[in-house]
Amino acid sequence: MHEISLAAEILHLIEQARGKDPFERVKYLRLEAGALSGVDISALRFAIDSMVPGTCLADADIEIDETPAIAWCTHCSQSVQMRDRLDICPHCGDAQLQPKGGTELRVLELRVV
Ligand SMILES: [Zn+2]
């Protein structure tokens, strides 16, 4: 499952940050998953929950936000929000939307003690 490797990647990132700037444990972690990132939030949460015991993330408060993607409609020349790759333009109904973001998973906030 894709989400397991993502969760492992996040854990790795945090361990790396800890190597550079030592802290005891993570208190709060907020992740952002773009609507077009292909990440299944509940699967990712499950994967993280199953990996954190025994790590510095064990007692962390973890939030995962799903953010809408922004796309450019070439037909009516404006930015529109996208929730899905198959979305059409809400203004003109055109299907030729070019995603401009919302395709990645990243760490938004990390609070440590
Ligand atoms: Zn349009």
C-alpha cells in the first residue's frame, strides 16, 4: 500500500530533523495532503498510527489536512478549485483544467518538546 511508504517517509523526515536539532519528542504534527496527491487520508492515518509506537511520535497529536487543488482553466482563463482529477470547471464546464498544486504531501507544522 502506497500510504505505508508515505508514512515511513514522514517518520524518516522527522528522525532526520531530530538528528540535526535534537528534541525529546514530537508534540504536534500537521500534514497537508493535496486533493490530487492520491493519498487516502484514513489509510495514511492508519499507517502512521501503526508505525509510531516506540518512536518520538508516539504521543504526538497528528492532524492531516486535505487541501483542495488549484487548477487553471484554459477556457475561461481563471483559477478554480479542484477536488478530483476528473473535475470540470465550475464556471464553463470545460474539462481541460491544468492542476497548479495540491499534488503533494508535506509537513505543515511540527512542534516538539
Ligand atoms: Zn472554465
